[in-house]
Amino acid sequence: MATAYWERPEGQAPEAEGETGQTSFWKAGHTPTLVAAFLYFDLAFMVWVLLGPLAPSISKTLGLTPAEKGLMVAVPTLAGAVLRVVNGLLVDRIGCKQAGAISQAIVILGLFTAWSMGVDSFAGTLALGVILGFAGASFAIALPLASRWYPAEHQGKAMGLAGMGNSGTVLASLFAPMLAKLFGWNAVLGLACIPLTIVFILYMIMAKNAPDAPAPKKLVDYFHPLKSADAWWLMGFYSVTFGGFVGLAASLPIYFTDQFGLTPVVAGYCTAGCVFAGSLVRPMGGALADRIGGVKALMMVYVAAALALAGVAYAPTLFSALGLFVAAMLALGVGNGAVFQLVPQRFQAEIGVMTGLVGMAGGIGGFYLASSLGIAKQFTGSFAPGFLIFAGLALVAFLGISLVRARWRATWTSAARI
């Protein structure tokens, strides 16, 4: 049996495990594809959460209630969750590059249509949210596109770097409110098509499918991983880490404007700072999991996230709320990298569909958080209940990872840290 994932045996050099450093990592895979995966993921995430930074302006124009605002920013997350399963199937059937090209084209055409025709109703925002879900579903394409090029000992770093594309949420928070103030929020939908088109061209030039991709399977075989309890555990763990990250990214502009009376532009800056923290540490989370084990990393993550989110519920000032949100995002970002260091070790042959399934669970977690915050605000007058419940879910995830730790240690075999 190969060395278990929990700890490197004392006295064993990194070279004995194939961890020869950064040079070895860059030679191990295909760098242009890794860059293409990052760019695709980055811009896709930018538009996936676009309704969040625009929410204060949209709600003012359309006269939305707190619950409607919460649902509006949550729908792209839910749509992305469902479509990730579809994209996971496409990845294994037609290839990562081809699936990514189709998804990008749908998003560009959808945004262009929304800009040219205009969005003038709550129902229209929900329809746009479904289209933006295709951008969120990029998760199930970009990660296997990069992952399939790299060996097990570099999965954490490769998945972390590709997954760092969730930093696109920072771009949305920084620029969308400012552009909306200058040109109107509907114009932002059309302006977003420009960088998306540029990245689409670069993607088609740089991305390549890995030569050793698994052969297509029968449709029923794609859901075989769901027969394993490990798949459900990984989905549950990611619903908290990524669900918390994307749910906060979509909801914070609303929180800052409603809770502290900030302008949409200033609220966007505050959101960008919080989201940047979570995005920056995702590859660090993968690298940390490579070194100490994904389980050990996740145990630390859930405790830190629970404490920070519980603290936010009672934060009396903008400064204290910002500090706690940054702490929560740092923990959740590390957790995102740690979960996707574990997935390829257990489900390498089904990485495409598992990326979709785990990503779907993360999207559902984000939908819950974003919508529950809006509902809490409307019916209790405070965001606090929504934050407290999600903090409780983080503690439940901690208990879950503690329960499976021993079994995973005894049954999983891999040369990498899992």
C-alpha cells in the first residue's frame, strides 16, 4: 500500500515522493493549457457573480425587496450548480476544450442579448441569472482541463492555480459598480462581452486536451461515483467552503450597502478586498494540502470559518465586519484548494464528472447562503441569522471530516498528500 496522505514519514525527502520543487511542477504538465484554464475560469467567474455588485443599482431601478435581491444574486449560483453536472458530462464525452468553447459562446451571446434588449423586470434578472449560470459551470471544465495534464503529486498545485480563477469575482466587485455609475448598469452587461471575447480567442489558441484523458463511458457510468459515500462527503465539504465563498462574493455588496449605508462603488471596493483574500489563498490551500494532507487542512478551515462567520453576525462596525469577512474568506479559500486536492486522489478516473458533482454541491451551498441572507434580512430585519446558520454548517462539516478521517486513512492509497 502506498504511503497514506496524512503525513510525510519522518526522514523521507520530498524527492522520494516526486516533489522536486517548482521546476518539476512546471515541467510536469502543459503550461499554456494551465494559463488558458485560469483565464477562462477567471473571466467566467467575473460574470457569474456580476449581479451581486450590480444589485444595489438594479434593486433601486426595479424596486426589489430584500428577499428578491437575495434571490436575484443567488439564481446564477444555483443555475451554475446544476449546469456543472452537464458540463462534467460534456468534458468526458467531447473533451474539456470543446465543452469550454460551447459554454463561453453561450455566455457571450446571452450577455450581448441582455444588453441589446435591456433587462427591465425582476423576472428578466432571473432569466439573466440562468444564462450567467453557464459561466459558473466553467468550474467543471477549467479544473479537469488543467488537472488531466498533471501527476498526482502536483494535483493540489495545478488545481489550486487553475482554481485561482475565482479571483474574477474581484474584477466584478471592483469595476462593475464604477462602470454602472458612469454608463448605467445595463451597459455593464455589454461591456463584459469585450474581455470575454478576448479570452475566448486566447483559450482556443492555447488550450489543449490532455493526451491520456479517460475514454468516454456509458451515460449511466457517469453517476457511478455517487454510489460511494466518499463522493457525498466531498460534495458536502465543498458546499460549505465554496458555497461560503461564492455566496459571500454575491451577497456582500448588498450587505455593505444595507448594513452600513455605503455607496455601491465603495461597497464594491470592500467586497473586492474580501474576495481577493479568498481567491489569493486557493492555490496555497492546494499546496498546503499537498504537504500536510487535505483532511488536516480542512479541519482547521472549518473551525476558523465558523468563528469568523459567527463573529460577523454581531460585528458592530464596518471595520470589524471587514476584518472578520477577510478571515472567513481566507479560511474558505484554503478549504476550496484543500477539497480539490482530495478529489483527484480518490476519483482520478472520474475527475470530469466528480468535478461537476462537487462543484454542483458548492453552487448549491452558495445559493443557500445568498438567498438565506436576503430572507433573513426581510423577515427579521437583520442578516445575523443567515450568518449564524452557515457558521453552524461549518461546524457540522468539521464533525463530518473528523468522522471519516480514520476510514480514509485506512482505505485510501495514493503517493500524494490526501
